[in-house]
Amino acid sequence: MRWQQLFDDLQSQFEAEEAAAARAESASRTRAEVGAVRLAERLGGALGFPLVLGVRGAGQVAGTLVDRGPDWLLLEDEQGREQLVALAAVRTVSGLGRRTAVPEPAEGVRARLDLRWALRGLARDRSSVHLVLDDGAAVTGTVDRVGADYVELAEHPADAPRRTESVQGVRAVVIGAVAVVRTLVPGLG
């Protein structure tokens, strides 16, 4: 009888140690998995939800996350204005739930749709934009062209279309200095 109690006790201790080891391994694996998640992937789980971003040079940028790329986020504010935010300028994010997007393959098409690609879309659309730099400076105009590491903006008043007579100058801006690009809704500036 004593032997049976001893074996039962040893069996219970062994099972408890195994369960503790499994929990520790699971927690360690979870930490490692979370440690490999990049912010763009984490934010991908917030598509369709309102966020408030703390952005270097632009302060708080709020809106619903409608799209994302490898180095940019696209938010739509309450007025329907789109805000293209450079991920490198994001300092904080509020409004995240528990969701995280599944990482996309690095060689996929979506991985090549970087900030330059998004800016080229604005150049093609000829939309008037308000461009905020990471130092807080801002310029308004139309994206004329996008180079490998710069964007060229024809500066003109927000309420004027891009016409030769309204262009006050052309400015090249290093893409790395771009914090937020807001499309301008006519009449709202």
C-alpha cells in the first residue's frame, strides 16, 4: 500500500512538472512569435477600425485605417479626407485591438507597394495635397513626379487647381522626410 502511494505521489509530481514545463515553453514560444511581428503586420489587424497615430512632425493623426503597405498607412478622417502616413514617422498608435494580420511573404506583390508607389498614385490622380514633413514644416500643392528617393511638389494654393499661373514654385522633398500626405477636399483645404 505504501509503495502505491509513493508511486502515485511521484506520478503526480512528474505530471505537475511536465505541465509547468509545457506552460513555460508555450509562453516562451508566444513571446518569440510576438517578438517577430512588425508594426505594419500588427496594424494590418486594425483595418477598418479607427486609430489615433502620434506622428513625428504632424502630431496626432486620427482616422479609420483603410489600407496599409510595407512602409505606409492610409487613414480616412471624419471629413472623408485621405491621409497617407509614412510608417517611419509613426511614434505611437492608439485604438489597437487584439488582432494582428498574418505576415505577407517578403517577395509578394504587396511588399513592393511602398510609399513611392502610393505617392506615384497621387501624382497620377493630380490631387491637391497637404504634405507634412517630419520636422513639422508643411507644403501644399500637387505631386508632379516621384523619384527613387524624392517627391516633387508643384506648390500652389489649396483652393486653386494646378495651373501654370497658380504654381508658386516646385519643391523636391526627400521621401524619408515625409510624415503625412493629406488629400485636400475642395473647399476644405
